[in-house]
Amino acid sequence: MTFFHFEDPWLLLLLFLLPVTVFMVRDNRTAVISYSAIGRLKAVNPGRMNLVSRIPATLKLLGFILLILALARPQMGHKRSRILSAGVDIVLAIDTSGSMNALDFKKEDMPVDRLEAVKDVVADFIAHRENDRMGMVVFGQEAFTQCPLTLDHGILLSFLGNLKIGIAGDSTAIGSAIGIAVKRLKDLNSKSKVIILLTDGRNNSGSLSPMQAARIGKTFGIKIYTIGVGTRGKAPFLVDSIFGKQYIYQNVEIDEKTLQEIAETTGAKYFRATDRDSLKNIYEQIDSLEKSEVKILDRSEYRELFLYFLIPGLVFIFAEILLSHTRLRRIP
């Protein structure tokens, strides 16, 4: 980052004294000169002479302004910031299975599917963790890394915005999702390593069980916060039928017992979100539980600019002295 500042800005207060020293302290005595003939004097343009007579005072004023600016030591430089600690490494594991189509959440009083509500809340969470590396794993029937860990949260938000239901299949491979996230985090050297797993179902796909994956994560010091998302009881789905689009209500079972065990095994917590407000509150709680302690070292390199003010200032003052004693001399 480029910056400009004065090393001793308090000296700029001297600028307020200039009107007094340059313009108000004057010799107001009236001079009288005797001429044998005043014909030529009548031809002189008094307005032009008044303008010319102000040149010395103007040069003196500019000279003193530049000298004061030089005394305040103007500097131009570059500031570089270096992060000394990496904060918290977080992988967001997000369920994109078919059950996330349930329209039991609202946005501005309009029903939206679960994934749409999740995307809005997670985007706010990402915005509050600017010093943390974050990545994203999506899962359905399969699990894969949608975005590797990065400090470029703009890219992460772009991937989040493009998530669609069913991109990883309609089933739910919770164990596989944890396994992929653990693989991303296990070798990193950071203050804390966290997985935030969000799902609305139970593990019914993949070869790795959720508890096996959780125990592997615990081995590497990884905390796994789990979030069960969805209303209790039946949830509405919009489906195509021979009569057009219709709402049907279906049960979507969340395996809360397993999600609680995953969190407890790794020293984290389980949460249940039944609406958008409770989901937002959950991410705020996790944000407060996993605080970053990032130390930033600022290094500045600068160069002095006082010569660019000192030299012109001296030139203006010498020019004022020269003109005041020659061409623009005042009598007396």
C-alpha cells in the first residue's frame, strides 16, 4: 500500500501564523516624492501597478509555506503487511443431496429450499473470517472438494454461489465428506483445524462410516462441528405431477444421535437449525467459539520529500528579496 504523510505534522500549525507575518506586519507610512512634471505618471495604469506590487509578498508567502512543509518532513512510502500466524483453518462440508430441496425455510417471507438458505448464512460467516483459510467440500452420494483451503474468500464465495442440489448425487455420504475434509486439514500447521458439517439426513452412501471418519479427524486434532438442518416432522417439496407442480409433504429423518457423537468425539458441538434465524445463530456461535489470534507485522519503506519543498521555498524567498531591492523596490 502506498502512503504519503508528514513525520512532524504539528509543525503545520505554523501555517496559521503566515497571514500575520507576511501581510499584516507592514510599513504603512506614506511616502512623498517631488517631481518636476507628472505627465508620465498620469499614464501609468494603477491597477496593473497594484498587481505587480503584490508579487514580492506573494513570493514570500509561497516561500514560507514551502519551508514549513519541508520542516514537517513529507514522506512517500510503501507499507507491507505480513501475517505471522495463520489463524484457524476451516473446511465447510455442505450437503447437496436431494432432500435439500425441502421448502421449509423462508427468505423475505418467501419459501426457499434448504440449500438456498444455507448459502446466504454461510456467505455471512465467510465474510467475518477474513484472516482464516477456508475451503469447501460438497457431498451427496459422493463427496469431493469444491474449493481447496484459501485466503481468497472471493473465490470461495463464487463456488458457494454456484452450488446446486444434486451436483454430488441424491444420497448422503456423511462419512466420505468428513474423510475428504480431514484429508485437506491433517497436514496443515495452524492454531486450530475445524470442519463444519451441515446435513439434513443420515449416512446412506459411501464406504467410510461417519464415526470412523470422526475418530480419524480426532487423531489429527480436528474439531468437527455438526449441524442438522430442517424442520421437525414433515417438510414440503414442490414436485411435478400430471396436474402440474404440486406440494407434497415428506419426512426427512436426521440422524441426530450420530451427529452428536461425531461432535463430542472431536471436542466440538452439535446444533439443530429449524429455520433461517436459528441457522444464522448457529454459525455466529461457532464463529465466537473459534476465534482467530492473527498477528500482523507491518513494514514500511519510505523516502524523504523535504528537498522538493525546501529548494523551491528558498528560490521564492531569494526572488522576493531580489525583486524587493531592485525592480520592485518600495520607496521609502
